[in-house]
Amino acid sequence: MNVKELLEEGAGPELVSRLFHIERYAWMSLSYDMAVALDMDGCILAANAVWQRATGLWPEALRGQYLLEFMDFDERERVLAAFQSLITSDAASTTLDFRFRCEAGRFKRFNWNVLFFPDTEIFYCIVKDLSNVHDLQHAAYHDTLTGLPNRLFLTDALPRLFEGALQRRHELGLFFIDLDGFKAVNDTLGHQAGDILLQTVAERLRHCAALPENCVRLGGDEFVLLETWPCQNARPELLAQRVLSAVSLPVCIDGREVRVGASIGVALAPAAATSPSELMDLADKAMYSAKRGGKNRFTIAAGEDGAACRMELETSGANR
């Protein structure tokens, strides 16, 4: 919701406030994790019911309290500086963790994903309990902005997928994806718009993959898709074309339509690569080849022996 646009269009303060509270309530009610909204002074404006399960504190008891009161004393300076940096810098979001005082004075370490909205001067926070082993593992292996598996996940999963493909005599394809035009959107519309764009692209890529957990965000505007096929059925160009089409669809951000493209490098194993590291390196180089070739296209890399014809260096534009 764009508060400034609503006011400029003649909406009264009461209507804007009502819409804002409805939007906030929906966001909190639908969150599986702890969710909390803070004002610029760190006062808790609202919290969802998940807090009671994780901390023993009901949302009503948290409302009106200051987050500072629940922080471990030794971590207060660091945490407050992180929140303050969102107000004074161009960054829209940050991730941090600290020990939170729960019921009966018990402390638990929570992971905080914080987003600051200048229009409303409110911090929106999604909070995970890192004292839970499952949540800790999930936080370590997943990107906080998009929810996709991260680089650490890829480092652990790629060797397993590589070996599995060899044992089943399947072809493993690694698609290295770098967005074209993302920086221009980020610079023109701001980091919040950039975050929304990345989240939208991530969701589209997840739907392109046969297994959503094999869609990875490396960082920034770089992603990786992993796919396997029986050798005789491997058609990486079809998936690459599907990714190009999905990424190039328009995204509406605050009433403005933006578009980005993608440069994709594809490497196959065992047709072109004989190890996970070689597979990643070939895909990376193929991606840069696609960028040099005009962007918004894919390139399929060949191994040293040139493998089969269709596995050799092959470039295709989005409209081919």
C-alpha cells in the first residue's frame, strides 16, 4: 500500500489508517512464524499469536512494550545499531539475531528478518526461533529474502545430485541465471522495489523447476536451477526457454510495471562436466557468454571433448 499516493488521490487519514491496519492484520495472521510491527522508537505495535507458542508471552502483553526491554543487555548496542541503519541508509532490510527474554526470564536466540517502510515509519519483522534445531538448520540453508535454498545448500546438495545422476545414468543440468536490468530497477525505484522484484522472480523460478527445492538463490540477482532427466530425454533448451519466458513477464510494483530479462548458462553432467565444481564453472562461463552475446538468452556449454552436437556451445535468444 502506497500511503503517499492514497493521500494524493484524496483519501482521508481515517481511510488510510483503516486500510493500513487491515493490511497489517492480514500479514500477521497468515504468517507461520512470529511476526511483529515496531514503530521507530522500538515500541511494539502489534504481534501475532505465534509469539505465545514460542515465548509464553501473549500478543496483548507485548503490545506497547519496547523491544529494548526484551534484549540481552550485552547485545543491545549491536541490535539497536542494526535497526538504526535501516533508517539512515539506502538498505530496506536486514537480518540479525539476538537473545530474547521470554516468559519467566528465560532467554532464547531468535533470528530477525527486518524490513523498514519509510512511508509509515514502521519496522516489519519476521522472527524465527534458533533454539529449535530444525529452524536453525532451515535458517542456515535458506535465503531470508526469497525463502529459496542458498549457496550453502547448493554446496552440500550438488555433490549428492551429481552422484545420484551418475548412478541412475541420468543427465544433470545446472542452469546459472543472472538477471538483466535488475540494477536499473533497484537504482530507479529503490531497494524495496528491488526486493519485491527478487521475490517475484524467485517464485517464478520455483515453478519452473520440477523440484522447487532445487531452485537456489546464490545472492544478489544470481540464481541456480538444478534438473535431472533420463539421458535420452534431456532437453535443457526447453527449460532454459521456459525460464526466459517466466522471468521476462512484467512485475507491478507500486503501480509501475517493470521488466527484467535473464542471461542463462547451462552445463550438463556427465555430457560436459566430470565433477560438481567443473559443472558449476562451465555454467558460470556459459552465463557470461550469454551476456556478451546480447543478454536475455541462454548458452549451453560443452566439455573439453565437445560431447554431442547439441551439448556444444549453443546460444539462443528469448524469441528464438
